[in-house]
Amino acid sequence: MRSFSETYCDIDNYVVVANVSARLAVSKQVTQNFHMKRFNLRKLNKLKVSKQCQITISNRLETMKNLNYSEDVIRAWKNIKENVKTSAKDSLGLYEFKQHSPWVDAECLRFLDQRKQATMQCLQDPNQNNVGSLNKVRCEASRHFRNEKKGISER
């Protein structure tokens, strides 16, 4: 942002000039909507599947060519959209979301309870002994959680 005095502009007010840059951002929650049906587009990388998809779409559109939609364009576009969607669903299939395996087990819950008890004990009586035991329990719990997550990802 920059301002110019009246000597540069022959007026008695200050002129302010600003460069504004805008950026579009997409929320992850919107893009990862699980209620939305998505097609498995990775199958299009295979030549055989992409040709099959092209053929099914063109066949469906060819059958629509004989219908007369000159008076209702909106209905014609809806039909085209539905035909493309159904043919893509037939040839590509729907994208299946990955199910993450749970890594929290009984021992993790035990570490959580220990950490909660040590925190409560430290809050009630904040002496050097309780603070040291809280730090020790925190480190052990973090180490255990990290190892559990690594064990799940390696499996």
C-alpha cells in the first residue's frame, strides 16, 4: 500500500494505491464429503477401460440423438448429464474410500488413564515429585502411541 501527497496529484487529499492479491482456497471438509458419489477416475489411465467408457458414452448419446428436445434445452442437458453419469458408473465404478484401521488398543487406553491421573495429581499438589512423574508418564505415553501408529502403518 502506498499513499501519494497532494503535490503529486494536484488535489488536497491523499491518494492511496494498493495492490491486492486474492487466493482461492478449497476447504478439505467440502472436498472430502463422504455423501458424494465419486467415480474411480484412476481406471481411465488404462487404455482398454478408457476406450470402453468412450464407447458406452457415445452409444448412449447416439440413442438420444433421435429424440426431439428443441423446445426444452434444460431437460436435454439433464438427460445428457444422466447418460454420461450412468455410463461412467457402469464402466468405471464408484471410488471406494479407504477405511483406516484403528490403532488404539487396551494398552493405549491404560496409558491415557495413567496420564490423566498423573495430571490430576499434579494439579492438586504441584510439587517436584508429581511434576517429574507427570513428565515421565507423558513421555512413556507419547512413545507408546508413536510406536503403535508406526506398527499400524507398517502392517
